[in-house]
Amino acid sequence: EVQLVESGGGSVQPGGSLRLACAASGFIFSDFAMNWVRQSPDRGLEWVAFISSSSGTKYYADSVKGRFTVSRDNANNSLYLQMGSLKDEDTAVYYCARDPGQFGGYPDSLQIWGQGTMVTVSS
Amino acid sequence: DIQMTQSPSTLSASVGDRVTITCRASQSVSTWLAWYQQKPGKAPKLLIYKASGLESGVPSRFSGRGSGTEFTLTISGLQPDDFATYYCQQCSSLPPTFGGGTKVEIK
């Protein structure tokens, strides 16, 4: 079964850091580009970051550029999002999501989603 | 950024109804448009890709049409499992952006 499972969410103070992880199974992880998407009542669904299958291409939303870093470990079928300088508006459910096609170099539709992990930024 | 506007924001319908949701883009996205279904507490689920492509496993009562700036998602014969919130997303240009959602409620 194709599956994505996020972890690492929690509560953090403004200015703090958090690292999210996404464990992939049921498909050849190293063949697919991956994304992070977040959802909050205030901002709705918001794409956050993209990483190509080889990590050679990365894109970020302007709202997180310079504060968040996406990375992956293909040997361990894992995707990461290192979040720093966190702000109240980063509070959201964070999803990892897989591109539909192999070796994509640009964000596409999001075919497979994890169940999400909640990040709360509050003092 | 390309703005995606969905209408209506809420739709009340009965089982068996044919319902249509509209998504408009602030500039042309060609056919780089996807539709998702989301139920409370769950992740979005891909229904339609490239404006009209039916994702594997999705019932054929779901269909998508459109190109450029105007798109529709139609559910032909609403089923109890279809009461949910639906989102469109453009993947034509960075950043990918989503519509605000259409909640399909039971009348």
C-alpha cells in the first residue's frame, strides 16, 4: 500500500524551530518528487515546498523562503521540512504529498497525501 | 501569484442531484488544474488532474472540464459519500495555488 506518514509536529514558541519528517512506503520513493502543503482555517490550503527526486531542484513559497528547508533521504525513504524562525501564521496542519509522475521537475497535482501533522506556534 | 476563485462557497444538494462547482483562475493556467475532495479531519484526495483526467479509483460520476481560466467539477448523481469540501489547484506556475473550497452539504 502506498503510504505517507508525517511526524514531528507539536507546539513551539514564536522564533523557535521544528523539524517535520515524512516516511514513505509502498512505492519507489527515489523516483518521485515530493511536496509539503499546509492547511489552516485562516489561510486555507497553501503549498509550502517542492523537492525533486534527486534533490537537485527545490522551490519554496515566498512566505517560508529563507526560514524553511526541504530535504530528503532516498536511502531511508524519508522527506523532511526544517522550519525555523517560526511565526504565529505558520500554525497549520502540515501534509507531505507526492507528485503523480516519476522524475518530475516542477510541482504538479498532488496524488498521494499523508495524514498530516499539526504545528502550533504560540507564546 | 495566480488567484483561484471557487463558487459557490457552499452548496446544498440532495442525494441523486447533479452538482457543478466552478473554479476561475486570475490568469490562464491552460489545463494545469486539479480537483480534490476533503472530508473533516482527513487529507485532501485527488479526483481530477489536468482539468479532465479522472484519477484511478475515482468514480466516473466525477468529471472535470475547462481550460484557460474557467473550470468546472461536476458530480452526476450525488452519493452520500460525496458530501465533503472540494478544492481546485493550479499547477501551471509557481507557486501552486488552491481555491478557497466549496462545501457540499446535505439539503
